[in-house]
Amino acid sequence: MFDVSQPQGPLKKVWGGVAQGFEKLPEADFRLTATSGLLKGVGTRYVRIDHIYDGFNVVSRVDGRLVYDWTKLDAIVGDIVAAGATPFFSISYMPPAISKGDILDFPNDWGEWGQVVAATVGHYSRDYKGGLNNVIYEVWNEPDLFGGWKMGGSKNYVTLYSTAARAADGVARAKPFKIGGPATTGFYPAWVSGFYDKLDSTVRIDFFSWHRYSADVDDFVQDATTAKSMMETRIHRPQDLFITEWGVNPERSSAYDGQWAAAHFLAVNTALSDTSIDLALAFEVMDGAPGDKQYHGGWGMLTNPKYGAVAKKPRFKALEMISKLDGARLPSVGNGTYVTGLGAFDPAGVIRVLAVNYDESGKHSEVFPVTVVGLAAGNYSVREEYLSGRVLNTEVNVGGSLRRDISLNASDAVLLTYTKK
């Protein structure tokens, strides 16, 4: 049941960002040009990209001096800006020009690592198009996996992070930005305690981030709950919580081409809207390294343009559905074991309710009521849009409340839109 008469604060759109891996055809420059219009259509606020140093040939050395070529990275940033979004940079990996070994190694000189980070912040938060507002810089990508960084010991992530954060914070005339990390492969309490207990209190950190791949929605909620409780005892200033990559599983899978993953996407976002998570960036925007056909089990919400016009997979259609929710959140009661819902009341007075039926087995079907109370009396048009593609339009006369019985097959969802005539 959703109560229109008692709207809460603004709906927290945790789905407002997406992530993209660095997968590309051999010898091809990776671009998101084909996705910009689609991402703009769903109101995407952030697009996260990684491999920004080793993948885009930014840093080189000439006559012993570091020089920067932003051409290739600027091109994909231009695609992000064209989508109406802001870049979210994973500050990784170690530029070969300054590394002791490969892209996962130490720098030869920590001062040069700081120089590279400062140059990046200076370029995008000050110089590029007069400086982009609110860029997010995340120090490294999965440091526990890529490089074997730890919270202590000889390969200490705290050193990697603090050098980067101090350098970023020292950039003059930069537009507002955020910096944080560590973007580990999962949520690990030891990294929370290691980060906040070992990091010098003068080092800037604006957010804590991690990744989560799981078919169990409760795993995402438990991460958020533990993070909030651990940080409440450690920090005394505003701190965002970001899940900067997530999905049903970390491997490529045919599941990513189907409706089950789309229902999972909606169920996770619905659950996270009740937590302290500020942003959850689903992985990934578009299939990268292509297979032998358009649908080949890639992580993307969209297919690769190698196969012609980019096609929307069910997960992108789910993003289109949930992105229509806007305005004040509606209080609700009655979520079930499998069916959960989220409602909003937008500034134009349109009421939208999203309900999703998700279970890990992909077998559960259910008939359930959706009741909206506190409605102003009058005639309403009611539109039902299903993830599976069905659309139903009706007109009803309402005297204060409206109940509709909804039938959802396994892994389906519905967006109900109530508009007073």
C-alpha cells in the first residue's frame, strides 16, 4: 500500500550512475558514442570508467619529464558529457611511464604518482571545458585483486590512496569534486577499519566504495548496513557510500542477456533505496569485447555496435522503467518475500509505483494487490507497463483510494502510472 497523502523526502535515485569496463576490439579506440543518447534518456548522472592511464595512453616521458596526452580520454569523456552525465574516474592503473614494473606495480617515485593524479584533476576539474563540476575520482580499481594491495605491509593501499588524495586536494582553482576509494572486489570490514583507522586524519576522503556481484539481494543490503554501522563510529563528517560495480555474478553469462537479470536489477535498486547507499553503478553500460553474435552473454545493458544498431537488453529496459520514478517518495507497507515496490509522487502530481517479482530461482509467480490511498477524488488514467513488454491503459473514477490486482510472472515487473484527468 502506498499513501499519497504523506509524501516523504526526495526519492534517492541510487540507480543514477552506470559503470563501463575497458573492453575493446584490437587496435580500436574505445568510445561510448553509440550509447550517449540512450543514457541521456534515462537521466544518467555518472558514468564510471577505468584503465584511464594504461588504456588511453595518457602519460609518457620525454627528456626525463612527464608529459600528458588527453586526446583519447577526452574523446570518451566527451561521450559521457554528451549523455548529460559527469565522468566518474577510476584512477588506475599505474602508468607504464612511472611504474617499477607493470601497470599493477609501485611507481618508481611516489611523487610522480602524485603528479599524475594532480594533472588529471587539474585537467578535468579545472581546464577541460572550463572545468567540470562534481567529477568523482576513485583511487584504483579492485586493489585487492589487481596488484595485491593490502591495508598494511609492503604494498600498502593507504600509501597509494593518501599520495593521490593529497595531490588532488592541492590542485588550485579546481571545481568541486570528490575523491575516495578503495573499490575492492567486495565489501570487506577489514578494509573499512584499515582505511579509517590507519589513514592520517588530514587526508581527504569523500566516499567509501566497493563492488558486489551476487544473485542474493540481501547481500547488497547487508553490505550497506554493515558499512553504515562501522563508519558511524569512525567518521565525523559527511561521507558517501558507493557501490561502483555490481551485477548478478562477476563472470560473463547468458543471464545478463535475459529478463532474470533485469528483475534482479530492479529488486536490488528497490532494496538499496532503503539503505545509506548514495549511488550504485551497475556494470556495465555496453557489451565490450564482442563474441560471435549480438547476444553473447556480455555484461552490458546494451549490445555492442559491432552488430549494427545498439539494442536494449532487458536490464536497460528495467533502467528505463525505474528512471521514470521522480519526486517525493511515497511511504509504503506490504512488501513480500519476492515482490517489492517503490513509489513516488512527482512535482506535476503524477503518481508512479514500481513493483518487481524477483527470486533467485527465476520460477516464482504471484498475484498481489497494489493499493494507493490518499488520492484526490476524480477521474484517473492508469497505465501499466510491464518489463515483459505488455502495456495496459485504463480510466477509473477514484473516491480516495484505488486497488488493482496485479499478476506478475517470474522475473517480471510493472510500472503503474496514475494521472488525474
